[in-house]
Amino acid sequence: MDRDRLLLGLAAVFAGVTVVLTVSALAYQPFLLFLSLPFAATTYLMWSHATGRLAERTRRRARRASTGERRSGPGAPGGFGATARGTAGPGSGSGPGPGPGPGGRRAGVGAPRDTGQTRREAYETLGLDPDADDDAVRRAYRAKVKEVHPDTEDGDEDAFKRVNRAYETLTD
């Protein structure tokens, strides 16, 4: 939730310059297409950094490197998650490996976010017992957000951020 709006704004400006250069290249001078490529790359890097995807990808790669886990998928060596014949790959639901996790999400997909809170602290922030189910967490989150939202009269931005981090901790 604490993404850098300035970086997103700069990414939007670079995206605009990229579009103008590309359209100009198609209409007038094809050389401008080569000039637009660095702007396009910069736009992508700024956007992925501002949205947190760059850090997430870096953490995922570091975790893979430390555990020796091999990548599977279309771009990976061995094809589309190739496994030994007759066996199911991880996450397929019919064999070894992590299957669907809580809420129908597969365990291990994406890097867990580091919100700086433990699950116990997150439950305390939302005013819940540790054995609360997903619906109770969602209801408590919505009620807390209404109380502390910065746009309300008694709103508190820091409390709002704490509540959002608590919810992210409990839903990851």
C-alpha cells in the first residue's frame, strides 16, 4: 500500500514519451522507433519497481537460488514443467507437492510480502482471536478501515497503514 506515487507518475510520463516517439516513428521517421526503445525499457522498470513486482521477482529468484529450486514453465529448460512420466508436478493437486492452499490459492505462488508484522500482531491490530476464519478477518478489516481511513474526520494515516499491513499479513 505504500507504493511510490512519484515513481508511478514518472513511469506515466516516460510511457507518454514512448507513445509519442512510436507514433512519430510510424508516421514520419522510422529512426525514432530506436529512440523510443530506451524510454519503453525505463517505463517498464519504473512501473515494476513502483508496484513492487521487481522486488518480488528478486526475492523469488534469491529464494530459488538458495534452495536450489529449478524454474518450471514455458521458458524453463525441459518445457512446460516437465516431470517424470506418470507423475504429477507440484501444485497439480494430484500428487506430491503443494496443492491449493487456503482460499483456493496455491501455496508457494509468488513471494510472501514482508509486512513487518507477525500474524499475532496482525490479529491484535484487527482486534481478532488467532482462530478467526477468513470471513471474520475480512469483516474486521472493513470495520477497522472505516474507523481509521484518512479521509474520515477522525482518520489516522499511520493506523490505516497498520490495518492494511495486518490484513495483507493475514491474507498472504
